[in-house]
Amino acid sequence: MVQLRPRASRAPASAEAMVDEGQPASEEEEAEHGLLLGQPSSGAAAEPLEEDEEGDDEFDDEAPEELTFASAQAEAREEERRVRETVTAPSRPACPSLYTILEKLTTASQTNVKKSPGKVKEGNDSKKVKVQKAQSVSQNKSYLAVRLKDQDLRDSRQQAAQAFIHNSLYGPGTNRTTVNKFLSLANKRLPVKKAAVQFLNNAWGIQKKQNAKRFKRRWMVRKMKTKK
Amino acid sequence: MGGRRARRRAANGRQPNLPPPSPPPRALPAHFRLCARSTSGAEPESARARGAGAERGERREGESAAAGMGEFKVHRVRFFNYVPSGIRCVAYNNQSNRLAVSRTDGTVEVYNLSANYFQEKFFPGHESRATEALCWAEGQRLFSAGLNGEIMEYDLQALNIKYAVDAFGGPIWSMAASPSGSQLLVGCEDGSVKLFQITPDKIQFERNFDRQKSRILSLSWHPSGTHIAAGSIDYISVFDVKSGSAVHKMIVDRQYMGVSKRKCIVWGVAFLSDGTVISVDSAGKVQFWDSATGTLVKSHLIANADVQSIAVAEQEDSFVVGTAEGTVFHFQLVPVTSNSSEKQWVRTKPFQHHTHDVRTVAHSPTALISGGTDTHLVIRPLMEKVEVKNYDAALRKITFPHRRLISCSKKRQLLLFQFAHHLELWRLGSTVATGKNGDTLPLSKNADHLLHLKTKGPENIICSCISPCGSWIAYSTVSRFFLYRLNYEHDNISLKRVSKMPPFLRSALQILFSEDSTKLFVASNQGALHIVQLSGGSFKHLHAFQPQSGTVEAMCLLAVSSDGNWLAASGTSAGVHVYNVKQLKLHCTVPAYNFPVTAMAIAPNTNNLVIAHSDQQVFEYSIPDKQYTDWSRTVQKQGFHHLWLQRDTPITHISFHPKRPMHILLHDAYMFCIIDKSLPLPNDKTLLYNPFPPTNESDVVRRRTAHAFKISKIYKPLLFMDLLDERTLVAVERPLDDIIAQLPPPIKKKKFGT
């Protein structure tokens, strides 16, 4: 029976996506995250990574070692366990997750804005955030998290989302009709057909009607003057 | 002079942005036709003009239901262009039998279904907040998430937003609380599903699940909390909660047995305890999947348009789905044959109560709740679940607001209309003609749109008020309070804003001016009641009554007596508090009643406080005597007529006649009534609604049928009705057709022969 390999987890990509707004500057941070989040549940998917690295190192010199499958697998598992222990145990308190960094950044920027003197208009708080430096607390101070102007990004995402909803509900391919036609269906099926519900279009020819009214007024005035 | 955002309007009577013309009434009522024939040439023009939907006020003389009520000239106003926002999400809470409803403008309303479906609280909307999901968690906590990427918790006691947490995943499309109520799952635009832990005072991010390719549009927990189903575009994933990885990915067909270019959007998923996942999608299908194997079990094609929502009952023997055509289908688990144990899901009932998309449905133990773009909230009790088959089992359709959006200045005949982001001030027209009962009188001066006041900022207006003399306008949003002074010179009006409002006045729930316009009463959402003295162009904060004990049951309502001595405030579980304004202390408390107050007013000379509750009970309490009046006791002993108690809509305004202390004028959305305390009360056998009997009836008959409740249903649907002076009434109507005419496009229905 074929044992299907479970899908490689896409979590490392999510870490990068979240990092749109705040960019952790250090690479080791990123690598740790990649390793942390990218741990697949079984060792089978981790194997190719390890084996590839070993293969590259020894390629130039000689033929690679002949290893049995079981021993290679056991080695890979031990390596993985070692790495996990060294990475997870001590570093968790010192290296906060990306989410907490982002949270601290947002609260720091909000307090900075609040401290600014004068009456800041409440609705424009986040728009005024240009570049806010927030020194994240870390035991070795190895990175600096900087928040750039992001309200536009948020707005554009929200607009894109609303455009998606609008397209899927009212866009091309949907079978929509006007309210007038919808309500007039009943009128058209009666034994004595009636007019549509919004039969009159009062918005037709507004400019023409206004011109006519003005002209009439002026003509009346002229008529009165000549009569006198 | 004048505020930057206020535009002065000349005497034209037209609205600034002309809405699409409202349709003519389907059938002109009999009295209109009569007067069109009988009066002069000018008359039909005004009747027809109304018919074509021009926004004009018209005077119309009408007589109240029986002789002795007097004759009134009625201003019939139809130029309040009120369009409610569509309903986006509903969430039903079983323990407290409450329904939270969120609308497209960001407003969240809480309805108490046991208190006659009354809207007791609401949280005002915000322009940037596009709520897409709403859910209740353990301990009566209400959360919402939207396209601005934030999860918000609402404080139902303080009536404000506790906090907003950014999920950092982009716009949030869906949210579900775990069956235990202690965890919250959120589906985001970037395809990630995030798990949050609900702590006593906040929510905390726990972890991410495996990220998917496209946005997660719907989520559902398995009742045991071990798995979740997430619906996306063209596929459904089943996740294992503990590991966070996707166990199955089930591909959804784009079209029922066909090929289609349009992507199939899975609008809703539901996870049953036997492992079945029910999905509804934009191709009009309801599909049953087996989550253990990840395969499709059954597929139903129920509509030609999207099926947009699904809700499962707690016992998992029935569920309800809503389609974009406005139809709501009920599915039930039914035995295959009458004595077999094998059951299958069968589509049992269709309900067509909506004209537009049904974006959300909910299933309470006894009723199906649906709401959508056509702004109605429909609650359909299921006959097989209802124990007592009385009027409680009838269909409830909530369309009109349960609070007042209009205030009136009687001296200057002005009306202030409150919209979401602006206020409009209109002056009523006038007429010099007279006529008899049922005539429509021509206007000598049209109604005048005086002011269009836009609010600054993205927040919605919570409440507004105009002083009785017409010189002050006040309104409040969540973060600010605005007070304007109006000056009238000849026919012009100028506006001046009073700056530097104190911060404690913001987020006011109710604003009221005293009769002489010298004092302003503000009920803030923290429970405190502020009294502000107005003089000339400035104000001075006089006093603040601190919140009394008792939980906040409903939004605070205020009433002030015409001599300015007494102020009544409702809203807490302790009852209605009456304060002595001159001595600035609490005078008495009306005993608590278990239904929320919908309207309150204090009578002019007798200082009787009249309170209307959501179960249609009306009480009269004498403030000087600190007890219920004799008339009130008589009414309570006899009880109200059963038809009075069966009315659907709450009483939203009570007023009095200055010269007739025995009359109380009150109205709800479909009737207005003058209660004459000197006449006998009706018992259940008498006819409640008895319009003016024909004059050829004998006096005996007339006396037998006359009773205290004079009801008129001429003007409906009524948003506001008040007595301007002794002989004039104003009735603001909002025909349903005018609302429907401004809704987004519905799905096309192909009918044979059209």
C-alpha cells in the first residue's frame, strides 16, 4: 500500500505575508521562524531537506556514502529533535512570536499618536502615522521593528475585498435586474396590464425644463414691460 | 457664518440629491378620488403631484376616529427619504433568547425576542467598518469581525465597543466561536485560519492553521471542537484543530452537472456531529460531504442563484438556507419510511418573505430567522415547534426602526430628520384653504428644505434633537457631541456651532431639550445623565446624575415635563427614575417592569408620566403623588383589548393635547391612537377599531360602541406623529415602496408571459 506523503505545510509563507507591515531585520529570526513553523508533523518531509544539504557538500570529492534508508531516517530524526530542543526551549521567552511583535508595534504607534499635542482629529489617527520606530523588547536586542505608513495598504485591501464581493454578487455573470422591472412583473401579468411601477422618469430633461421655466419668466417680464 | 458643512436651501422644496422617483400609490384611496372631483382645478394637481412622488408636504384635513375628538388639519409628510441599511449578519443567542443583527453600515442591533421582538440596544455604525461576521461567545459576549481586519468586542452594559484587535491577516471574512465558547476562529483574506483564545477581558492570539490558497469565506466547528470545516473558493477544507493541518480538501463543482466559467464560492458551511459537512455555494447547490473520507454524499440544486447562508438547529434535525432570490428553504431530517430508523435530509418548506438576497439566516429552537439586502428582519416561528398556537406563532417582519429618528419644533413648525451621516431640517408648508372631513387642501407655501447638515468623520449619528423653539440643534456620534445655534432672519437661516464641547457628553444615547429651550438633557452611554444650561450662544454644565444601580436593559429614553421640574429616565433594570431638576436629586423610581420601555412622556399640567412598554402595556404614573393613577389601575385591572396587545410594532412616541388633559396621543408604525380617559374602556368583546360610525346610526348604538381608544389607520406606515398645536397634526409616513425603490438590484425572475 502506498503511503502518501502529507502535503508540505505552507505556514512559512504565512510568516512572510504577516511580515508585510513590520519587517524583522535579522535573518536568524526568519530562519528560526521558518524552522519553527515549518516543522512538518512527520519526519518524512524533513528528510529531503537534510539529504540535499549533505549531498551538495560531498558532491565534489567522492561518491556519496552508501546509507541504508532506516539509518538515514533515524539520523534525520535525531537531528531534527536536537534542533527543536535547542531552538524551542531557551528561545521562546527571548524570541516572541511575530504576532506579539505586531501587536506591540500597533499599540506603540497608537500611544505615540495620542501623546502628540493639540487636538488630533479622532478619525485620522492612523492616517497620521508616517514612520513610527518601536524598539521591541528582546533580550539580545538583535532586531529593530519599524512600522511604515500602512493605512493605505489596509484601505486598498479592504477595497479589493469589497470589489470581490460586489463582483461576485452584482458583477458580470450574475442574473440581476432593476428594482423597477422586478416590481413591475406583477403588473404585467394581470388580466388588465398596468404600467410599470416607476413609469414616470422625473429625472428626464431636467436642464430643458429649467431652461423653459427661466425663459417663460423672462418672457412674462418682457410682455409686462411692453404692455405698459 | 454658518458651518462649513451646512448648506442653506432656498424656498424650493426640492431635496439636494434627487433620489429615483418614488412610484405612484398602487390604488388611490377613496377619499382622494372624492376630493379630486369635488374641488377646483388647483386641487387635482396637488393630489396628482403627490401621486407622482414629488417630495412635497401636503395638508390634509382628517378627523380622528370618532366624534368629540375634534377636527385636525394634518400635515402629511412623505419627504423623509429614510432607507434602512441591509442586514448582513445575524447571530442568535440561545441562553438569553437575544438576536444580534449587523447591518451593512456597521450598526449592530440587539433584539430581545422574548420582549416581543423589541430592539433594546444598538451600537452605531462606522464607514470603514464593513462587518462580515458576528458571533456570540460564552458569557453573553458579542464579537464581530469585518473587512477592516479587526475583531471587535461589544460591551452590552456600557453600550460601547470594548476593544478592537487586529488579526493581521487582511480583511476577515468569517468568524466562528467554538462550541465551548472559549475559542474564536477567524478566516482571513490571505487564506489563513487563526485561532484566538477568549480570556476574561480580551482575546489572545493562539496560533495559525495551515494557510490555504484562497480566502476563507465560511467556517464551522464540529460540535466536539476537534475539527473545523472552512469554505473557500472552489473547495472546502477540513482541518484538525489540534495539529492545525488540513485533513481533507474537497473540491466543489462549479455547476451542478455542468461546466461553468464562474468560480464557485462556498458561502456557508455547517459541520454536524456525525461528521457530515453541509455546504452552500454560489451555483445554487446544497451539498452533503462526508468529512471522514472527504467525499461528496448528496447534492441538491435548489436555486438558480447563489445560496448565501445556512444555519443548523441545535438538535441537528433541521437546518435553514437562504438564497439570493429571497427564498428561504427549510431542510429536515425525516425517516425514509414511516417506521424505519434510517433518516435522510429532505427539503420541506420554502418561504418567500424577501425580495432581495437573503445574506444571513439563523435557527432558534422554535423559529427561522432571516435577513438580507431588502432590510427586513423576518422571524418565522415553526408551527411544529410552537407549543401554544396563539398570535405569538405569527410571522414577524421588522422593517421600521423601533426608536424615533425625527424631532419636531412646534413653535416654528420645523422637522429634523436624522440620517446615518447627515441631518435635514425642513419647514412644513402652510395652507389658507379650509375644507371638510377628508379633503386634501392645496398648499399655499411648499415645504422648505432649510438645512442639510453633514457630520464630520466616518461615524454614524447616534441621536439628535431640535429644541422646541427651533434655535438649537444637538446631535452626537460615538466620539463627539455637536451643538449648533440657529438664527432666523426673515426667511434666511444661519448656523453657528458651539465649540469646545466637554468630553463627557460624547457618545450620548438620548438628547432632549426642555420645553423652554433653556436646558439640555443628555443621557450618556456610561449611565450618567447630564444637565446643561443653555443661554444665548453658550452653555454651562449644571449637574450630572450618576448611574443608578441595576444592569442596563435597554437604551436610555428621556422625558421632561413641560414646566421643567421633572426628568424621567428609563433603561435600567431598576425601573424608570424620576429626577427633580430644580433640586437636582432623585425624586422617585417607578417600579420595574420586565419588558423594556419603548416610549415615555410627561403630561403638561397633571405631571403624569405615561410609559409604553414593548408588550404594548401603557402605564400612567403620577409623579407628584409617587404612585400609579386611578385610571392606570383601572386599565390594569381590566386589561387591554386583545387586539391592542397583538400589535406588532412598538409605540414610539407619546404626546398630549394642551387643552384636553384627558387625551393621550400615541402611535406605532401602523396606527395612531388617541386615548380618551373619560370614556369607558373596551372589553374583549367590543370592536377595538371602530372608525367614525355613520350618522344615521342611533345614539344608543354610538354610545355603546364608543370607547376610550380612538384608533386611526389612515396614515401608515408612520414614522412619527405629533400634535403641533391645538388643531394641527403632523404625520411623517414612509411608504414601503419608496424604500424598495432605492434598494440594490435583485435577481431576475423569469415569469412566463413577460
